Amino acid sequence: MTYSRPYISKITAVILLVGILIQVLYDPISSARHSLEVSSVRDQLPQARAKWEALGITDYAFEIIGDARSICQPSARIEVKGDVVVKVETKDFSSEDSTPQILFPNKWTDPDWGNEVFLCNYNHFTLTKTFELVEQTLQNFPSSILQADFDPVYGFVASFKYGIYTGYGLLRPQINDCCNVFRIQNFQQSTR
């Protein structure tokens, strides 16, 4: 059985049209990209954590900038000793005129969300606990991981974005307030 060129061209055009329609409606390409991101985090996490643990750093300071949409937006310099938060200085890092203010320990936890939302409790902000957050998310809700980066020198979680994953197809609802995100910057190991 032989097919003519016009018949093959029509079949090819229909297949191409169906493929484009599926992409526009459901966006399987971004879903595949998302699956690769989750897989990459799953692969990188053990090496990053091993690097961090091999260094044995328990006293350090860093800045954290985070956002748990409409719930809390941590922005502070954190000091950790013995892997426990000992000092929190809040600061608006987007403004050069912002003056740091020491936050007393009784203000470190948001009374409404502190136990439920990781970013609403400054006591959570040790680098060990950020690893635990990523591990728990991978174990319990891997599809909610949207992006993760690890520090190339120390291995700690340098940034993490997690929430409700949606693709960009027309038949998938877009959710604007979907994500919790934090970034760690200006890490400094403390010397005793």
C-alpha cells in the first residue's frame, strides 16, 4: 500500500495541528520542564547536604529575604550559634535607607501562622532546617517544588520556591498567589 504525497502532507498537518492544540490547551512542555526541575533537586540535595555537613559549620550569619504570599514576608539578618537562631535583625533590603532593628525572641513567630508556615517563624531559619524543609517537600509534595538552588561553596539551600504548580495552558487555571519563596544571601561563617 503506497500513499500519495498529498495524503502524507495532510496527515502531517493534522498531527502538527493536534500537537499545537494540546500544547496551547494543556502545556505539556512546561510540565516536563517542571518534572526535570524536581528530579534535579532530588539529585542535587544529597550532595549539597553532605557538603554542608562535612564542613561542620554551626555558627554563622546570613540574610534571608522571603515571601509567603499575603501571610508573612521575612526580611532579616539572622545569627545562628550551635545551630540555633540567637539573633534576628529585621531589615528592608530593597531600601538602602532601611535601618536594621533587633527583633526580640517573643516576636520571632507569627502568632497566626508560625507553626504552619515555615517562613512565618524566624526560629526555622537555620540552614539545617532549610534542608529539612526541602527534604520534607520532596517526600510529601514533590510536585510543589518550583525551584531550588544550592550554594556552590557551602552546599546550603541558597533559594527555594515551593507552592502550587500549574502549567500555562489555556485549560489550566493560573494562580497568582501560589508560592512561598526565600533567598539566602551574604552568608558568613562565625569565628569563636
